[in-house]
Amino acid sequence: MLRFHLAREFNALWRPAPRLAALALYAALIAWSVTDGVSWHRHAESVLAGAPADLLTDRSEWMADLESAEAGEEISPYAARPMSLTFLAALPPGPLAALAGRNEAMQPHTALISGWRSEVSLFQRYEVEGPVALGAGRLDLAFVVVAVLPLLVLLLSFDVLSRDREAGRFRLFLIQGGRAGQTLIARLIAVALPAFAIPAIAILVAALLLDAPVPATRVWIAGLAIYTAFWSAVAALVAVSFRQVSTGALAAVTVWALLVVVVPSTVRFTAEALYPLPSRVSYLTEARLAEGATRRNLAERAEIFMAEHPDEADAPDEAVPGFYRASYLANVDINTRTRGLVDAFEGQQARQRGLVGALQFLSPAIMLNQVLQASAGTGPARSADFRRQARAHLDVVLDAIGPATVGRNRLTVEEARRIPEFAFTEPAIPLSGLIAMIWMLVLAAGGKLLALRRAQRLN
Amino acid sequence: MTGTLIRKEFREFLRDRRFLVLFALMLVLLSAASLDGWNRARSDAAARAHAAASDREIWVEQGENNPHGAAHFARYAFRPTPSLAAFDPGVFDFAGAAVWLEAHTQNPAALRRAEDAAIATPFPTLSAAWVIQVIGTLALTVLLFQAVAGERERGTLRALAATGLSAGHFVAGKTGAVLLVVGGLCILIFLAVLLPGAMSGDLDAGAMRIATLAASYLCALTGFALIVVAISARSRSQSAAFVLAIGFWVSVSVILPVIGGQLAASLHPDIDEQELKNAIQLEAQSPFWSGDAREPAVAAYEAEVLEEFGAARFEDLGFDREALVLQAHEEFANEVYDRLYGELYARHEAQDRVLRYLAIASPVLALQRLSSGLAETDLTAQLRFTRQAEAHRRRIIEQLNRDMMMNAGESGYAYTADRTLWEQIPDFQAEPVSTLEILERYRIEILALLAWLLAGFILAIHLSGRAMKQERL
């Protein structure tokens, strides 16, 4: 019986031109977003693969020079200096970043780590992207799924019962033995199936093209299915609760606007208002103050540093330029002086994320957005992790090269070998994502059951 | 007759709980967004003012230094926060706040606030302008999609037609009520823009700017509302009207602005940062310092100096040649920067132009662009700042180089200056722009808004009239 209803509803539902146009627009948006995302992903990979080799230290060459110097051979005074050791910190695109990289262009994906850098200049990029295109962001699949899918589902199913009720056909339908529940389910499935299937196919195609891991793809498909089920349940509740088309329309749009636009924006706004971040401009000012103070009192500052590292003899090699020591000390002082601001910045960011994590259960759009970004390997949290790990690596490098740089020496071969390369450690996917999905599933099931009970009363 | 109809329609709006709910929701969102906007703008302006003052202090207190060493330590130019950024942040958070004015190198603006975002949401954080542009148009869609289609489906349109009511009166009644609704929204705009800023004394925009802003919103929202009425008149049923009206809203308010940005970036891709750095090194630095561009550049600048001081030979002046070479490099590199940054900014402007022409297809996008232009949070304002900052860099580097050239004598890089010189270096001052200049720049958007308004009037009157006629037959 349900199969009969489904076949009938598929035919009836998708015949009107406005509905077909809405579905075509939806499919076109998804095709655009995935095509653009995949090409962006490939571009990001090629940029990382072509990392500026001329800016990086050739470790083997550098080590060979150092070994020669340690063996007592004559080498250039500039060769194998600790300050010329440069490491690349790179953040590779996440497995499904192509599908959720809306604002990725804004975040740094590489950093050059060396004694010439402080934490302030570590991510100081040439900010050459056009602000207009950056502000608009990319239309990624995550946005289409989170924002457009629910609107499509609601738009096409808010009146599945009310249009017949308002026209007086519903009574006739019931007299002829029709059942409200079955009609409701059939009509909802007729809408939800293409709304789910089109992005699901797009996800699978993108996963195949990018060779994405199966677990991440599964999370996306599962999240998409649960989200579609949730909005289908909302549509069912709207359909059985309102007799008039106009009231149902208002209810549908209001629910969408509240859960997808207003609540997420308000949650973000509340988090940002409650936990404001220290200004980047203040960060720069502190760094400038530290740099100015160090450069003014360089001799005294170097003496203090050497007193803290008595094992390094000072000034054995007069050929070493003085600005090596000056730059190193200025960078160490900048890091020390701005540490409080960085901690405050990260603390406020963590509080903002914590608040959003706690309030995400108010909006399925926030829940899904967080899950999709975490599994795609994008988003501000991953970027913040990259910055933290790169800063930690800079500290390791500065600690390792400090005494030799200020003492105008070279590292020993042994010391140089102990300095590790940078490797990004992916953050774990938070457990709250799983809880959010279960919560959304419970809401979807509860909503559907409630709607079916009300539909039965209509019989 | 028309007045009676407008009053009747407006009374129906007021009786309609949906209208009151939407009005209350808008008011709450606008108030919250506006207060937060003013708060953020104030703290941002304070941080930038503090940074500018600190920059001066750090500069003046640097102690004795060689002027060229000081030019490398350099200064920063901070972009002031426009007061209307509280209302419409535009692309302000996506553009750099400061430019480093160092010797030898032109730098792009750095420190974009948007990089600090710790949370990703599908839509941007609330601003008063965004609430009106996106949520306001959604509210109008929901209120008006059934304006004619609802009357037709309920059979009241036939009854109205039977009373002999003319199509003109009917449309005037519907549109008059719409105008009242939109007018109410515009009053909210004034409240959102003026009250918190005026109460805290932060608002420094002129009356003409505010009036132009309000007129733009009135024009755009009225045009949008009339299009929804036209859609309602054209649709056979309320459901169809709803699907079409929401489809229109999604297309012009949500999809087109995002797709527009993406299309702009695809048609005019950004220059890669490393590519620009390499170009600067290869074209502005290497040819001078290790290539063959140095000699003619130095000769050209030397000729300028000789002409200025009326001397036959540079040596007769007793000036420092190292400093002459440094300034000659600046003169050489400035031409390269004019070209490289000219290309970069031309690309940004080309991206902006894509959205300008797309705005013809969307009253909301046209409004967004005009609004951020009037708030001075658009690309044009950012480029104006970066160009002014670069002109300032060139002035102060030349001042430092000339001091070294004229006073170093035989000392060269060993020569040092003190705070007397540092105090003579002027602070960066952004030059303001007039409202008329902004309107001149945004004439396409203004024309687009007027065209949408006119099209809205014509379509609403024509289609509603046709619906009335069909009911009479």
C-alpha cells in the first residue's frame, strides 16, 4: 500500500514546475559546490607540494657543513649557523576539506620556523586575497546541506496535508478509505529521498575523487541522513499542526530561520560577546614594545642570557654578524612578553568553543556543522591546533639554537640531530559530535511519532 | 478609497499575530546586534588608537639610531575604525588593519580580524545591517506571499472584484500597506544605527550619510516587497506563491551573494602570496642590488639632487653617497611596486566589479554593497587606506634617507640621529571621503535599486490588476 502511495506521490509531487525548478536549483548548487571544492582541494595540495624549497634549509647540506666545522675544517662563517635552520610547518587539507572548506582561504596553512621568527611573525602572511571574495566565502557542500536542504524539505512538504484540507479534498480522501498517516509518510519520503540522495551521491563522488577515508565519508552520510530525517520530522509536525497553508508556511519558515539562522548566529554572537578576544592590534603593539626594548638594551640583554647559559662561551667567532644575536633575543623577548596575550587569546577562544559546544543542542544546524567540519578536517578548531603546534615547535627550535646563537657559536652535530622536523598531529574528533547526532536522531524519531499520532487523529 | 484600503490592510497586519511575532523578533535581533556592533567598534577603535599612540612612542623613544636602521625598524599605519562599521561591518573584518611602513618594501595590509574566529556557523555573526538585509527580507516574504494569492484562494478576491473595486485601488491598498510596513522597518534602522552610537557619542557620521543610508534601505525593501506582491499575484495558489517567493528570497539574499564572491574569485583569481613575494624580490630588489639597474637609477636620482641643490658634482655637496643609493633604490622600487600592487589591487577591484554587476540581479546584493560603501567598510575604503599608507611610507622613508644623505658626511652607516629627527616624522592620518564621492562610485547599485523599485511597482500593479480582471470574468 505504501509503495502505491509512494509511486503516486512521486508522480504528483514533482510535476509542478516550481517544485521541479527548486529541485533543479538544489542539484545545481550541490554540483557547483562539489566541483569547486574538489578543485580547491587539489590546488591546496599542489601549493603544499610546491613549498618554497629556496626558503627551507637543505638539512643534509647544512649537516655536512656542520660536520666539517666540527672536524676542524675551514667553512664560511655564515655556513651551518643555527639561525639559518628553517623548518616548514604545514597543515595538509583534511580528508574531506573539499566539502567543508568555506573559510579555509582565511587561515594559514604553512609557517616557516626558524630563529628569525617570533610567535607574532610566525603566521604573518602576505595577505593578498581580495577581501570581497574572502568575505563571501566559498559555497561548500556543508553550507548547502546545513542551510538549503532543510529549506527545500520544508518548502516542499509543509503543506502536504493542509493544501488538501484547505481545498476540502481531504475529507473526500478519507471517505474513500485513505489514511492520513500513510499519505503523510509517502509525501514526506517523496520529498526527503531526493533531498538526501543528491548530496549523498555528491559526497560519494567527492570521496572517490579525493580518496577520502571511509570513516569520514560514513560520518558525512550518516550526518546527512539524520539531518534529513530531523527536518522531515519538522515538516511532518508542521503539516499535521496547521490547517491553513499560510499559517503552515509561516511556521515552516520561522522554524527554519530560528534553527538555521537565528540560533546559530545568536549563539556565536553570545560567545563572542561574553568572551571577547584580545585585539590583534594590541598583540602587535606588545611585540613592538618588546622588540624596541631588546634592541635598545641589547648588550645587557645578551649578558643576562649568557649568565643563564654559562656553559656556552661568548664571542669565540667574531665573524658572526651581530644582528643574529639581536634578532634571536628580540624574538625570545617578544614571545615572553606576548605569552600572556596569546594565553588569554587561546583561553577566550576555548571558552567560546566550549559555550558553543554546550549550546549546540539548541540547533541541529550547529550540531551538523560541527560534525561535518570535524570529520572533513576543516574549521577554526583544527586551524587553532595547527597554530598551537607550530608555536610549540618554534619554542623547541628557539630553545635548541639559543645558547649557540647568543654565544656566537655553532650547534654540535649531536644537538642539531636532536631538533625534530614538524609533523602536524590531527586533533581527535570530539565525542560531543556523536552525542549531538544521537540527540538529533531522538528528536527526529520523537517528532515523526508525534506527527503520526496527530495524523491518525485526523482520520 | 485608497486610504481606507491601506488602513484596512495595515489593521490586518497589526491584528495578524505573525506580523507581531516577526516584528518583535526583528526588534530583539536588531537591538542585540546593534549594541554588540557599537561595543565591538568602540573597543576596536580604542585598540587601534592605542596602537597608533604606542607606535609613535616606540618610534620616538627608540634612542640614537642610524636613520636607515630606523627605517628598517619602521612604523605602522593603522586603519581607523569607521563609526558606521558598528552598523554594517561589510568586508572590514576581512581586510588588514595595519600596514608596516618599512624601508625598501611595500607591504600589503595585515591583521585581519576574521582570522580570529573560533566558531564556524552557516551564516555570519549578527550585525544590524545583516539582520535587516537578510532576516528583514525574509520577514517581508513571509508576510506578503499570500497578499493576492491568499485572497484568490479564499475567494475574497472575487468578492472584492464584484464590489466594483478598481484594480488601481486594490493595488494601492496592498502596496500602501506594504510601504507602511517597510517604513516601520526603516524606523528600526534609524534606531539601530543612531541610538546606541548617539548615546555613547561614538557616531561621527554626517546627517547626509545617515539619510542616504535610510533612503537606500527604504528603496530596496520596498522594491523587494513589491516583487513578492507581484509573485503572489502571479501564482495560482498560496503554496506556489510561497515556493516562488521563498525561492526568490533564497536566490537573491543567500545564494547570489555567496556565489557572486566565488564567481569573482574564479574569474579573477587571487595572486599567490609567494608569487608576489618572489616578484618583489626578482623585480624590485635583485635588479638593483645585484643586477644592472642600480647605475641608471642612482644616476637619475643624483641628477635630481644636483638640480635641486644647484651643484655640478655630488661630491661638492658633501652629502653621503650611501644614502643617495638607498633613496635611488626607493625611487626604482616604487615604480615596480606601483605596477605589482597596481595589478593586485586591479584584481581585487575586478572581483568587486563582478559583484557590482551581479547586484543588478539582486536588490539585496545591491543594498549590501551600497550600505557597506556608505559605512566605509567596503573594498574601496580599504584600498584607499592602503594607498594612503603607501604614500605615507614613501614620504617618511625619503625624509629619513635625505636626513642621512645631508647629515652623515663621512660617517655613512655609523651616523646616528636622535629623537629630534624621530619627532619630525609625521604620524599617519587617513583622509576622509565625502558621501557624494561614495554615491558617485555606487551609481550602478543605486540605479539597480531604483530599477528594482520601478519593476516592483509595475509588476505588482500589472499582475494584481490582471488577477482582479480574471476574477471578474
